[in-house]
Amino acid sequence: MGAEIILLGFGASLGAGLATGLGGLAVLPFRRLSKMTTDVLLGFSAGIMLAASFFSLLLPALTLAGQGQVGAAAGSSVVGAGFLTGGLALWMIHHYAPHERGLAVAEGAAVRSLAPVWLFVIAIALHNFPEGLAIGVGFGGGDVARGSVLAAGIALQNIPEGLAVAMALFARGYSRSVCVVMALLTGLVEPVGGLFGATAVTLFESLLPWALAFAAGAMIFVIADEIIPEINRREFERFGTFGLMLGFVLMMVLVAAFG
């Protein structure tokens, strides 16, 4: 059963990652995305990640921690520690890995060290790894329904993310084929996170509450540090805010209906 769960987690995170390539295909018939559309899609992705962090990761983590023998206070402390550790881990990656914030590279920020396309790929990869980790951890506890809902929600938000990546590269003069391939490659970080999360939790099941909280903390850090500030800097920030609310409600409904 353990190997089967690991494969399910890896396969689901791979499928969610491939959705970025599906979004990238949309660059073929279009020349550009409007600023308003970009802002809405940015908020939509943040909303799905925010709802997934709370409903599919933190709440189950608190429930599982409360079922242990350590007591509710100690169990919730473990969840809190996992959440903060996840945020700290992403902060360290952001601090030491060279990348540009948000869509700055897409809009022509000056870059001195690495080629802009690689900085942009690194930035998107930083967003996608905790998403894959969350899917893998979701399956790692043996809860196929929770993992499936997480994978479906993250795949859904990866489609506009892949489109945004492809459009950003296309605006910088890259060919459509290169844009599609690069959008796909940014999503292939997710199965790496999925395999890691599913394997770790399957082998060490007692880590599940902490691991769920860790994945939630990593995703919340990305939302708070990268996406929301980016939305607030943009021209149509109110549309981005409503996009976030729409994504949150959609993921909440998915969890309530299928999770």
C-alpha cells in the first residue's frame, strides 16, 4: 500500500504540473494578455492556494494532531511549528536562490547576473515546489480524496499560471514553441515535490500533521511574500483581489463537495 500511495502522489503532482503546459498552449492563438486579465489570473491562483492551504492542509493537520496522545495544545503546537518551518524554508530558498519577484521579469526589469528567462523559470519553480509537496503529503497520509482534491485545485490554477509564463516569454521575443516548452518545464518541479512529500509521510506516518502544516506554511509564504504584493502593485489590483476571492471560493467548494 505504501508504494501505491507514493505512486499516486507522484502521478497526481505530475498531472498538476503538466497543467502548466496546457496553459502554455494557449499562447499559440493569442499575442498578448490584457493587464486586467493577468491581474485576475494572478489573484485566482493565490485564492486557490490560500484555500488549499487552509481547508486541505491546516485543518486536517489540526484534526490529526488532536487525535494523538499528546493533547490538543501540544498537537496544535506541532502544527504551528510545522507551519512556521515551511515559511522559513521558503524564505531561505528565496533569499539564497537568484530570482525576480512576481512578474517583474515579464515586464522588463533589468537583470545583471543570469539571463531573464532562467530567473523567471527559477521564480515559477519556487512557487511550484510547495504545491507539489502539498499534493504528495495529501496522498502520503493515505487520504486519496484529500490528495485528489488538492491535485485538481492546483492543476486548475496551474493552467492560467502556465499561460502567464508563456505570454511573458513571448512578449520578450521567444518563439511560441519555446514559450510552451518553458511553461511545461516550470510545472515539472511539482512531481519532484510530490514524490518527496508522499515518500516522507508514507515512511514516517507520525510526521503527517507536521508535514501538512509545513506544506501549508510554504504555500502561505509564497502568497503573502510574492503574489499579494504583486497584485497590489499592479494597475487592476481590485480585479486581482476579486480574482483571489473567486479562486478561494472555488477551491472551498471543491473541498466541501469532494474532499
